[in-house]
Amino acid sequence: MKPNTSAFVAFALLELFAIATVINISFCKGASCIESEREALLKLKHDLRDPSNRLASWIGNNGDCCKWDGVMCSNFTGHVLELNLQWSNLVGKINPSLLELKHLIHLDLSGNDFQGIQIPKYLASLVNLRYLNLFEANFTGMIPHQLGNLSNLQYLDLGGDYFELQADTVSWLSGLFFLEHLGMSFVNLSKASDSLLVINSLPSLKELMLPFCELHHFPPLSSANFSSLTTLDLSRNQFQGQIPSRLGNLTSLKYLDITSNQFNSAVPGWLSKLNDLEFLSLQSNRLQGNISSLGLENLTSIQSLSLDSNYELGGKIPTSFGRFCKLTFFSMGFTNLSQDVSEILGIFSGCVAYELESLSLRGCQMLYRDPFSISYVGRKISQRTLNFSNSPKIIFLERYLIVG
Ligand SMILES: *[C@@H]1O[C@H](CO)[C@@H](O)[C@H](O)[C@H]1NC(C)=O
Ligand SMILES: *[C@@H]1O[C@H](CO)[C@@H](O)[C@H](O)[C@H]1NC(C)=O
Ligand SMILES: *[C@@H]1O[C@H](CO)[C@@H](O)[C@H](O)[C@H]1NC(C)=O
Ligand SMILES: *[C@@H]1O[C@H](CO)[C@@H](O)[C@H](O)[C@H]1NC(C)=O
Ligand SMILES: *[C@@H]1O[C@H](CO)[C@@H](O)[C@H](O)[C@H]1NC(C)=O
Ligand SMILES: *[C@@H]1O[C@H](CO)[C@@H](O)[C@H](O)[C@H]1NC(C)=O
Ligand SMILES: *[C@@H]1O[C@H](CO)[C@@H](O)[C@H](O)[C@H]1NC(C)=O
Ligand SMILES: *[C@@H]1O[C@H](CO)[C@@H](O)[C@H](O)[C@H]1NC(C)=O
Ligand SMILES: *[C@@H]1O[C@H](CO)[C@@H](O)[C@H](O)[C@H]1NC(C)=O
Ligand SMILES: *[C@@H]1O[C@H](CO)[C@@H](O)[C@H](O)[C@H]1NC(C)=O
Ligand SMILES: *[C@@H]1O[C@H](CO)[C@@H](O)[C@H](O)[C@H]1NC(C)=O
């Protein structure tokens, strides 16, 4: 053997041994934590007040930090992969030593109190993150564009506190090719609405939560790229005019909430294309016209349907609603519904009667009834819980509430 061959063999043996050791450790004992990462976690703890003792297990200079509460490591390498510190009542700053956790893929700091600091730009260096949740964590100010560098993100939630966060643009989202969930509730997006066009370039998006975002213009969703969208919450913004018919092309939607806007069109029939809807709320808008023209009759998966507080929405509940066999919640209070109560109860006596828990028609002035003709056989709303107010025209039906 030539010297360098034998050196090679020796080296190879050494490496084999090293691999065997690692394998032995990982399979028989589980890897213990990396020292630098343990120190980083201790620094993180040092900058946080912890009145609930959530971090009580984070102690010791030799301890296995992989066993600490909220910490999850790789069984093979020992690197910290997850930090789950949500709703832990932690108060204080985020120590930049967090960056030492270079292998982090999941960071949940939601529900803590970071005392009005800005979202740290340096979080953008944690490039392996797939999950980042900062919901309701008392961050303020501008959302840093740098977050657009977290190109592996699948889940991003920055929402939560009362208009404390804002964004002048969201075009930086364009780098988040794998994003499936985007939550920005209560983020003031009034200056960013044009840049919401970027949402069209997120091919994996399934859940888009933009309630309370001070939006006036409807995001120009191009349906072509939205075959995967299942959840859309645009409630509590300031949209006006016609509900955009392009929503009718988001045919995978299961959840659609446009509560509390100022949509004031006659209701178009495009909802009929969203046959997978389980939750639909059009509540508190200014929709006009006839409930029959909403095209709801084929929504056989629907579980919750809210049409309340559209004062100019009238007509009669169609008999087809009796086929909503999964419906548990229906409300159409404070509308111009014009129908006989026994007819309504007749409709809700179909298969829907097995699941229905709440039927609210409070404040409908145009309901007619013959109090002696009422009988109802819903399984979950008992006869006893049907009660009608003294005012002959005002009715409130609910499972537990009885209004006199
Ligand atoms: C493998 O693990 C066993 C039990 O944990 C231990 O006794 C043994 O020394 C380990 N071998 C090596 C090569 O690390
Ligand atoms: C590591 O092993 C533990 C215990 O066997 C297991 O509960 C955990 O899910 C594993 N973690 C990973 C990332 O595979
Ligand atoms: C957020 O932080 C500010 C500044 O420390 C504080 O005054 C406020 O009470 C905090 N808000 C919440 C909801 O914790
Ligand atoms: C993203 O990271 C690259 C380097 O990897 C850097 O040059 C660029 O400025 C970063 N962009 C943002 C928005 O932080
Ligand atoms: C949202 O931002 C706009 C523009 O910066 C501002 O005029 C408006 O008052 C903000 N809204 C809230 C509720 O803070
Ligand atoms: C759809 O997404 C692709 C990227 O996946 C983008 O190039 C294209 O412009 C988008 N189409 C529209 C209509 O926005
Ligand atoms: C919606 O889909 C129809 C065909 O199903 C198409 O003609 C129309 O252009 C689409 N609308 C939008 C806004 O993409
Ligand atoms: C509901 O479905 C039936 C049968 O598939 C169909 O004929 C009808 O046009 C649909 N109604 C609406 C409003 O789409
Ligand atoms: C309510 O409906 C009746 C017809 O049933 C109509 O005459 C009346 O104008 C409607 N009221 C409103 C506020 O739309
Ligand atoms: C509502 O539409 C239905 C079906 O098209 C029709 O029979 C009914 O007369 C309409 N009601 C009103 C108040 O326009
Ligand atoms: C209906 O509600 C009123 C007021 O809550 C109550 O006085 C009355 O007894 C109730 N009637 C029935 C039949 O439960």
C-alpha cells in the first residue's frame, strides 16, 4: 500500500467509526442539545419575564435543552428545530441570540407581550423557517420587508393587535412561493392595497385572513392562480359596491367571510358556483334584493350561514334550504324577510332539523304567523325553546335564548 492509500483507508475507518457513533447516539439515546444553542435559549429566557413559569425547565448549563418545555430538537443532529412558546404569558424583548438557532423551522411566539417593539428585521435570517406565528404578540410599527427572504415559509401570521402594525406594501410576499397560510388581521394595509396584487403570485395559498385591515379596494384576485384557496376572510374592511363576481371562480372555497363591509349591490347568483362552502357570512352589509337570487340553493355542504343585518335583503327563504342537511347555524335577522313563520319552520323540518342548533330571525318586521299553528320537530332545537316575542312581528328563535 502506498502511504496515501493507507492514510485514506485509516481516514475512511475513522469516518465509519464516527458515523457509527452518531448512529448509536441517535438511535439508542437520542441526540442531546448543542451547547451554543442551549446558551442562546438561556439568553432568550434572560430577557423575558415569565410570571407563569413557562420556562421553568430552562435551567442549567449542562442540561439537555432538547427536553426543555417548548423546545423540539432533531433526533439525529440535536439541533433545535421548533420553539413553541405560544400564549405563554412571556413579557419582554427577543434576544438576538435567537439567530443562533440556525436550524429552526418552526417559531411560534403568538400571544405573548413583546411590549410594542418592532418585529425584528433579523428574523429574516432564520431562512429555514417554514412556520412563523407572531399573532397577538404586541408588536408595533412597520412590518419589515426583510421577511420576504424567508422563502421556505408555509405559514405566516402577523395579525392580532389593534392596528398597531402596518405595512406600506406587501410586495415582498412575492418571495414566499410555498406560503399556504397568510394572516394579517388588524394590520393597517390602507397604503398597501395596490400591492395586494402580489397574492396572485402565491401558488400554494390556501388560507388568506385579512379581517380588519382598513382595506377599501378589493384585492384583485385572479382566479387562475387560486384553485387552492379554501379560506378567505375579508371581513370588517371598507369594501363597497358589488361583491366581485371573480369570487365565484374560487371554487375550492370552504370558508368565506365578508361580514361588515359596505357591499351594496343586488346579490348576484355567482355564489351558486361555490358548492363546497361550509361557512358563509354576508352579514352586516347593504345587500339588496331577493334571497332567492343569491343562488344559495346548491350549497349542500353548508354548516353556518349568516345573512343578518342586510336591511334591504328580502324575499322568502327557499324550500331548498331544507336540504342543507349539515346546517347547524342559520341567521337572517334584521332583514326584510317576508314570510310566514310556519312556512319557515316547515322548510327547516327536512333533514336540516337533525343538525340545526340555532335559527335566528330576530328583528324581521315582515314575518307573519299564526301562533297556534306552530309545531317544529328539530332534534336539537326543542319545542320548548321556540318562543316568540309579544310583538306580533318580531321573532327570535334560538336554542337557548327565549325572547319575550
Ligand atoms: C452505543 O450505545 C450504548 C448504550 O447507550 C453504549 O453503551 C455504547 O458505548 C455506545 N457505543 C458507541 C460506539 O458509542
Ligand atoms: C424524536 O423522538 C421522540 C421520541 O421518540 C419523538 O416523540 C419525536 O417525534 C421525534 N422527533 C422527530 C423530529 O422525529
Ligand atoms: C403592549 O406594549 C405596550 C408598551 O409596553 C403596553 O403599554 C401595552 O399595555 C401592551 N399591550 C398589550 C395588549 O399587552
Ligand atoms: C435577502 O437576503 C439577501 C442575501 O441572502 C440580501 O442580499 C437581501 O438584501 C435580503 N433581502 C431582504 C429584503 O432582506
Ligand atoms: C391606517 O393608516 C392610515 C394611513 O397611514 C391612517 O390614515 C389611518 O388612520 C390608519 N387607521 C387606523 C385605524 O389606525
Ligand atoms: C400566476 O402565478 C404565476 C406564478 O406562479 C405568475 O407568473 C402569473 O403571472 C400569475 N397569473 C396571474 C394572472 O396573476
Ligand atoms: C371566471 O371563470 C370564467 C369561466 O369559468 C371565466 O370566463 C372568467 O373570466 C373568470 N373570471 C375571472 C375574474 O377570472
Ligand atoms: C343547482 O343544481 C342543479 C342540479 O345540479 C342545477 O340544475 C341548478 O342549475 C343549480 N342551481 C344553481 C343556482 O346553480
Ligand atoms: C321590503 O319588502 C317589501 C316587499 O316585500 C318592499 O315593499 C319594501 O320596499 C322592502 N323594504 C326594504 C327596506 O327594502
Ligand atoms: C323572490 O324570488 C322568487 C323566485 O325568483 C320569486 O318567486 C319571488 O316573488 C321574489 N320575491 C320578491 C319579494 O321579489
Ligand atoms: C316565552 O318567553 C317569555 C319571556 O321570556 C316567558 O314569559 C314565557 O313564559 C315564554 N313562553 C313559553 C311558552 O315558554
